[in-house]
Amino acid sequence: MALRCAEAAYDLSEGEELAVADTYAWALFENGRVAEAIEVETRALKLCADDEERARVRETLAVFEQKAEPSE
């Protein structure tokens, strides 16, 4: 349910809201869709307005990448 809601919010925001993109990426990750989570979080990185946000999103991306399968 959370994944569907996060996806709907992401779609409605057209992927242009950092908090929504980050939440959607986490929902994907928690549902085992790691490669997709990495894609969305990478896009979220481009939405960061300052260094603090950028650092937080990079940390999240690192978590996702650590869990990625070698083929991903």
C-alpha cells in the first residue's frame, strides 16, 4: 500500500519534489526493487537545493547501492 501511495505521489509531482522522490525511492527499496530505488534516488540527487540535502541523499544512495545485486 505504501509503495502504491508513494508511486502515485511521485507521478503526480512528475518526479520534481525531492521529499516525494526520496520517499518513493525508500518504498521501492523496502519492497526489494533496489535497481529502481537507485534510479529514483539518483534523480532525487539532482533536485537537491543545498549541500545538506545533497549529503543526505548521497548517504541514502550509498545504502541502496550496497544492497544492489552485482548485475544491477
